[in-house]
Amino acid sequence: MPQLAKGGKHVFGWSKVGAAGHIRIPPEAADEYGLLGDLAVILVSASRTSGGFVLMRPNLVEVSPLAAVLREHPILSDAGSEGTLTVWNKRLYTRVALHRGSFDLPAIEGTGFTYDLHVGDLLLVVRGSYVGPSFLSRGPLIAEADRHGELEVFE
């Protein structure tokens, strides 16, 4: 897994937003974070600076400082609540179904997707915290990654 700069973040590559918001998780990220098989996972919007989202396994959220969101919004613990959007601490949360290393972003009214992403956008998949990988759409890490033509694109 490449490191963009000495002492910087490790990245898994790029994930391209496909039709209907389809996103593939780089296999190395899926393996590292246990995102294998069919799972119901949580997406949380990333910072305004980096855009995108973080993909998290609920059992890891339950033992993290983010556990409060599950207590305050129990619908996020319901695997059948995919696509229901919840706002907590100025972040957007939802459940999505993960199938064979990929998932679909929940659609919203209009032509865009909930995380201000569109078909063809590239997301930089970065080693995040222990709860899951980050899928970033803008910011300084993107600018640095653009200089690394060797990063694989997953579609």
C-alpha cells in the first residue's frame, strides 16, 4: 500500500463512482477492515475539507467514541434501515448493504447522491481510523494523490 509522502497517510487507491452510485472497495481495504462478504455497514460523511465518507462496521462503532450516535439514533443499528439518512454532530449517517466488496450510495431526490458525488467521480481510499477506510473526494490528500500515477483505480 503506497504512502503518499514520508510520514503521510497510506492509501489503497482510487474508487470510481459508477452507475447508480456503485462503489467498489479496494480488496486490500476490504481485507484490512473486515469488509468481506455481505454486511450492513454505516457510512458517515467526512470533513468539509476532504469530502466523501468513511465506511464503518457497526460492531467497531459500538466500541468507539461514535457509539453515542447509535444510542441516539437506534435506526442505524437496524440492518434493514438502508438509505435512511440521519444527521448527528453535523455529519450525515446512513446504513448501506455491502455485497462482495462493493455497495451503492443511497440516492436522493434529483440527480446527485447524498455525499455530493456523481457518476465518474474518483474517491481516494485512505487508511482511516480503526473503524474503517475513508473515501475522500477533495482536499490536500487528493492533490498529492494526483501526482501518483501508479495508484490503481477500482471500478
